[in-house]
Amino acid sequence: MRARLAAFLLLLAGASFCGAAEDKPKTPDEIQGERVAQAYRELAASVDLDQIERTFRDVAAFGPRLAGSKGEADTLAYAERRFRELGLRGIRRQTFRVTVPDPDAVGQLSASDGGWKVPVFPMWPNLVRTSTCDVQGRVVYGGDGSLEFLSGREVKGSIVLMEFNSAGRWRNAAKLGAKAVVFLSPRQTLRMEAEQRFSSVPLNVPRFYLETRLAGPVLEAAMAGRTARLVCDQKWVVRESANVIGELPGTDRSLAGEAIELFVPVDSMCVVPKLAYGAEGIGNLAAALEVVRIYRQREHRRPLRVIASGAHALALQGAREYVDDWIRNDRPATLLTVTLDLASGNRALGVFGRGFFVDYRWEVHSAVASLARILRKHAERMAPILGAPDPRNTISDTINQQDNRWWSNNIPTRFAFDCEMFLMASANAVTIATIDESRPLVDTPLDTLDRVNRLNILRQTQTLACAFLHLLNDTSVKGATTDFRLDLEPAKPKRMTLTGGFAVVEGRVVRYDPLKSFVPDVPVAGSLAVNLNANKTMMGVRGDMVTMTEGEQARFRFVGVAPTTCYYQGWGSNWVRPTRLAAFHIAPNGEIDQAPADGLRGSMDYPRKFELKTGFKSTPIVVFPCVATNFYDLVDPQDLKALTDFQVLDAATDAPPENFGFFRDDKDMRINTESEETAVMFTMPRQRFKLLMGTGLGEVRLILTNADARHPAGKGYLAFGASTIGATGRDAIAVGGVFPFVALQTARDILAINQDRLDKFSKYRIVSKGVEDIQATA
């Protein structure tokens, strides 16, 4: 009986304890958490798929949106109109000039007898060399471009049809002497194929895109071996782009100085400029407009500034111009800028503080590391409400290596984000981007509306709406012990800091005329100045900054150049990247007629490659009148590495020529999809040249001297366009503009040099049968 009574009392005590525990008052964070969870449900329910679909339909109807095109202008006007509909205030435009290959250029391929003609679209230029041409030749079908497929076909002087899905093998047709390459549109393709059609070297080979539905007569001509004519006028043009800005005020006046910015790119990119539909990119504007619509109807404490930005694909120019304008006009600080990079292949988002465009030191994004951790914690509450299987499928923290993933492993490709421009200038910024999604059709002509999964954009917009609940309302008071605090202080960009900077490089493109001055100071108007990046393309963003010079003085200006303070001193993943400049002048026929001078009056005296240690630098880029000779297959056959070191010699003196240039792929081979084993040598017209190349290990592996028994040191080769009168042997093999069979010519030159040395040794009875046998076999 007593045992039963004791058990009853224990049970009663336990029940009393549980009741007391249930009656325990909730903490402020628990109460706030319940309110936030309810707000999440309301926000998720308020996201309207019809509104998202509307934006996709409206923007897709504008057609291709390459920076500076009519499609981009219409999209910016549309964004401005929607801003007004949504009640944003202080709507304004920040305009700037962009330099792009003519978005409206179309070529024509026609039968020589006038029997048929079809339109062809020029590809993105080879660095700056456009597809302007007027050529005629036999039409040859080149299949996948492999040497096996091209074997037995007369490629030299022909117009080669090639499948788009042929990787980088279009260079095989070019090195065999094709006058132009025309790619046939594919049914399916991947971004990797498009990336291998962007070239970092200004090769003189026009390239085009032909829709297969129109290719019937062209293929028939190829099968019959008939000739055709290809005409195109693709020029670099200067157009206007803009950032459209609107304001949505907050309700708390004390937080007026803690504005949140939502920065959204609206343009598109494609390896075929005329077909830059960029449907995936419309999701950025669709999500942003929906977030604005929701918070227009919902109270929020902080002001929200929305920026629809153009020219994102041109080396992040929209963001660079925005930050530069911020610095020049000394605008007030903001609490945070959020940039978007959404894709429809997955619902999960990641918070990023870096990309590959600058790849700066880690301290640069330390200010937003805590914010990423906070959003990751909120994702744990969002996931069940938004129907995500786990928090990573809502928001992932890439800045602090969530799940032990390196930041770059969250997206299986190289990428450039607008937040890089803000962060390296010491402003607070993050990019919220779709993760675990490779953007397989970005940069391709197949990035069209019918291939976009709008439901994933809906889910991402729901996540964004929930995230902005915190960004627009949570406290930023220091010392507040709550999960609902933004660990940020208002900041604004600066030109130079100890761990970053946002520099400006400007100057003039000039040439040296000894009859006018002792220094190069003759301006070359209408030139293209280039600031070279370590990456040629990054998931819809071109790495190199290209600008047309302004006025008769040929002035150029690059904003948003990373100074050395953005990098660590020494070697490693964030080593100092020097600033590298170049300039070219394009003749009316599309060929480069003035190029960077590497001689005594060129980069030797006025370096084009330097460490940028100030926030502002003025420097000339010296060019000279030239002709171009293309080189292919610049590979060390022993180490299978691309040849990088070079020496250009004047055949008459065996010393560097007075004026010369040598432009090769100088991209970071560790982070690019391919190493371009090509180069263009620029020399004075009618000059004889020699070329030596190595791999940087001290050994010369390529020797092109035009050596023979009478001239063991070599006579040199005639450059492109030189007169062949009096030329003998191999003198004129490069006068067509392409140096043919580099490995074979190197072998012949080395053979002649070795034979001369053996002959000299034999005079002194220094002989070796083994060496002589090897020479005889060679």
C-alpha cells in the first residue's frame, strides 16, 4: 500500500514539474521566432507566380538583351516603368557608355553564282578581332573539326562548315588556312561549348553561326564542292547603358542611414551577340520586382533601394560604374547591398562574398561573414515552412564554408558576381546566387524561355522575401544579444584601403613618330583599349574590359580595377595579379592594323603590365602600325605544356626588332576551361622575323629561324603581306597570315642547325656515330 502511495506521489510531483515547465515564460527570441515563422508563412503565400510569369514573358518579348542593344534598352525602360507602378520614389537613371560588337550585325553567305543566300550571325570577336570579312572560297563540311575528319579535305582557302558542338577544334580549320568558319546550330549544347568559342587571342579568323533550318543549300554546296561568298561588317560600336534606381522608404526614421540595396542585372550575354536571349537571367528581375511588390504592401523599418543594372556581362561594368559614381559623388553609406545571380535549375540559394573576377584576399569580405552565418541560422527556421528538405535547400553560407565546402565548390564553374566590386571597395555586399546549378545554357543561343523552370524561381523568390524580412527589420545595435541582429555597420566605398581598393586607370592610346616628338605622343583615335582579366569568361560575364577611346586625343578610362592591396603579397590562390593593358586599332576590313608595341619605344619604356599601387593611375598604351601573323599548336611536345616565353628577333640583326608585338593567351591556366595554344605576332610590314619560345623553365623548345645548309643561323620568315619576289625555300610560308605546321617547321630548323654543328665538329674530328645516326634518321 505504501509503495503504491509513493508511486502516486512521484507521479503527481512529475506532473507538477512538467506543468511548471510548461508555464515557464518564453524568451524574447522564442517569441520573436514564432512571429517570424508566421511572417514566413505570410510572405511565402504572398509570392505570386503569375507576376513572375508576367516579367518573364514581358522581358523575353524584347528579344536579345546584349549590353547596348535595343533589347537591353527596352528592358531598362520596362524596369523603370514597373518601378513607377510599384510606387518607388526618386526614380532616376545613371547612364554610361559601353563598347560592344554591333548587336545588329548580320552577315550573308551566298552562292557565287547567285543561286542562294542565307543570313549568318557573327560570333563574339576573338578578343577584339571581329568577323568583318569579304571572302570567297569552296564550301567544305568539317564535321566536328577533328584532324581526322578534316583529313583529305581541301581546307586551305575554303569556308568551313562545322558542328557547333566541336569544342575548340575550330582552330584546326583556322590553322589549315580556312578563310572563315561557320558553325551549324545544335539541337542541344552546353555552356562549355560556348566558352570554347570565346578567344583570348586576336586571331584573324572570321566565325559565324548558321541556323540549321536554313543550312540546306549550304550543305548541298559543300557536298558538291561549290564556291560561296561570305560578307559581313561587324564593328565595335559605342552605345549607352544605364543603372535604373528607385527608392522604397522605410517606416523607422532612425534607420534612414541604414539603407538596404537590391542590385539586379538585366542584360544578357551569348557567344553569338545577335542571339543573346539570356532567359535564365530574367529571373533576377522577376524575383526583385516581386520582393519589391511584397514590401511595398508590408511595413518595413529600413529603406530599400532597388537598382536594375545594365552591362553586367561586360566585366561587371554596371556594378563598376555604380560604385565609381558613389565614390565620385560621395553618396551616404548604406548598410548592405544584395546582388542577385539566380538560375532556374535548382531552388537552393547561397550567400557569396567573392567570385573569380577579382578573387581577392579573405579580409575583403570579412565584414559580411557574420551576416552569412545569421542567414544560415534563419534558414533552419525557413526550411520546414518553405517545404525544403533541409536548410541547405533554402540558404547556404558559402562565405564560412558551410558543410566544409570550399566557397567555389557550391557552383560547378567559374563565376563573377557584382558583390566583388562593392566589397573590394570596402562597402558591405553579398551576392545571393543559385547553388548546385551549372547554368548549362548560359552564353549559348539556346538560353530561351521554354527552357526555364519558373517554379524554382518562385521558390527562390519566397526564400528571398523571407531573408529580406530580416534585412529590412532586424536590429543592428551593437551588443544586442539576440539571433535577430544584423552584425553590420553602414559603410561606403573607398578608392584605396589596406586590404582593398577601387582604382581608376586612364590614359591615351598613342604611337611613336620620331619626326614629331622624342616620345610616343601621337594619338590613335578610334582605338580599342583593353584591360585583361585572368579569366576570359565566367558564367555569362566576359572577363576583359574593352572600351573605345574617346575624342581625337584617344583617351580611355577603366574604373573598378583591383589594386595590389586586394591581394596577398607572395604566392598562393590570392597572389598579386598585375594590371595588364593592351590596345588595338581595327582597319575597315576588320584586320588589326595597329597593335601594342613591345619594343624600345613601347612596353619597355611604358609598361603595359604593372602592379597597381595607387587609387588612380594615368599611363599611355603605345601602339605601332603592323601586320599580324597567327600561330597555332604552340605546345612543348616533350612536357605537353603551352609555350609561354617568347623572343621575337629581327632576322637581319638577331636582336629584338625596333617595333614588334606578340600576343598570346596569358590567362590563369589553373582556372580556365582550356589553354589556348595560339598567339598572334605583330611586326612591321615586309619584315623578316625569327621566333624562339619556351615554357618558362629556361629551355628554348621552339625555334623558327628558316635555317638551311647555307644559312644555319636562319634567314627569317617573311611577315604577312610581304612581297614574295626573290623569296626562296620557306621564306614566304607565312605571308598568307598563318604560320603553317609550326612543329614541322621547327623540326626542319633544328635539323639544319644540328647538321651545321655536326659538320663543324667533324672538321676537328669530333664525331659520334650514334649522333650521326640520329641526325640521319631525323
